[in-house]
Amino acid sequence: MPNVPTTDLAILFENEDWQQPLFDVLDKRGLSYTKFDLKSAAFGGHDLPKAKLYFNQASPSAYVRGRPRVVPFTLALLRNLQIQGAQVINGVDVFAFELSKSAQIARLRELGIDHPHSIMFNDIEALARREDLRFPAMLKPEQGGSGARMHKIDSLDELRALLAEQPELWEPDQLLLLQEYLPHDPEFGIVRMEFLGDELLYAMRVVTHGRYNLCPSEQCNPSEDGGAAICAIPVPQEAVAPPVEFYPFHHLSDDALKAGRRIVQSAQMDVAGIEFLETPSGRRVFYDINANSNLRRSIGEAFGFNPFERVADFLEQRLAAD
């Protein structure tokens, strides 16, 4: 006999600091929900589902916080839930898509959306045999998150030396990408669009100052008057770099919005953060797709709303539709 759900909503998470603003809104509304902490968890195939709706907020970057078991556990849990017919927001297929930069590149290519030239490899000598290497390039892990293990590379010899010196860069899944380096106006930065369903929540401009950890959460990149970051990824080039800056972006083009919406719909994402930049030659290049989308309250407020209230609205609508 199927299990009868004992709560309306279950939030799957690994970093509670990221989720607290949403928890505060759900508490204020009196919504029935439970917290499912993926850091230390167990489930039996016979005792699920326990909630009417599951909201997956697991992050690919869990391993950089010393939690390498979170991602495989989450994948197993999501598969089990969906096989048993549970309603899951950003379920196993979407989460697997977020975990794979190579799958994201394939999706962008399929959609005809400009994306970085990328080569996936598991051995540097196999990479060396290719004739389409382009330098400078960005070295990225297949399973990224929070800018971890990213390096700008100027030559194949530099890459060989780096991987010999830091073999841990192959973690967590022993697969790397060499991706086209894309210059852009450093004073303007990049653009990130946040979606709920296929509707734009807001767009923001992010001035990186050469940093790679562009997590929008205040816990990762505090405002200028905030405290120290608690989930930043320390890398040498960030030692003297100014903090990342976030600004509301009110001038998103219709073409950029249309492209973002096509990505969300094609990948069947429920919640998404999608990043693009514009090169001096006029290319608009989409390069990162996130399903665990940390929101920034101050950006939402610049558009006249609390973004976490909008997420709560979205969750209540999904529950009402069930």
C-alpha cells in the first residue's frame, strides 16, 4: 500500500544558511513543511514518499564544503521518490543536468544558443592530441559549483604543470573541461537571470572583479556592509580582489529573455539561474545553468518584492495544483 504523506512540503538541502530566508517565510505563513538535511540522512525504499511535494535544493558544490556524499545520496533519493510517483521540484533529471557542464553545453548547442567552445577530457594526453585547442582557456570541473577548481590557462604546458601539482582538481568526478575564455567588459560584468517556472523573477548584473565564486547568497558574497563570507572558495587570484558586486538589471533584452526561457523549458527546470555575458565582438554567450538557485533579497527588493515570498507563492501554487 502506498504511504500517505505526513506533511505538505519537504525541503531537501545541504547548506541551511542558504535556506533560512525561505524557512522564515514558510514559518510566517504557517505552511506545513519539514526540513530534510542531506548531510546526514537515510531512507528506506519502503517508507517514501512522506510529503505531497519535495523541493530539491541540493547543491553540486557540497563536496567543497567537505560533504562528498551529498550528491550521490541526493540522486538516489530523487530516483526513488520519482519512481514512487512523488511530486519533486527540480527532480533527478534536472539535478543531473545541473551536475554536468558537458550536458549543459550539449543542450545549448541543440537549441542553437551561443555557448563556449568546450572540450571534455579525462586524460591530458588525450586532450593534447586534439587540434582544436584554444588558449587562453578556462579549466572547469564537470561538476562545478561556487566557482571551485576553476583556473585560467594560457598553454597546454601550464595545464600539465597545474594538474601535476594539484591532482585534486580532478575531483569530484574525474572529468574536466577546457572551455573557451570569453573576454567581457569588467566594469559591466555578467548577467544572471532567475526563473520560477518559465517566468522571469528578476535579472541582475554581477561585477566579478576576477572572482569565480559568484554565488548570489548573502552568506557567500555579503553586501559591502555585511560580515565575512562563510562559504567562499579560497583561490589565489581572489587574495586581493574586491568583493563581487550585484546590481539589479532593468534592461534585459527580449532576445536574452527568450533564450533563457527556452533553456528552462527545454531542460524542464522548475527553478533556474542562468548566466550569460557579452563579448567585445558582440557575442551574447550563455555559459552556466543552475537549478539550485540562491536568491539575493536586495535584488528582489529593487524590483519591488521579496524573492523568497515569490518562491513561497510558487510552492503553494504547486501544492494547490496537486
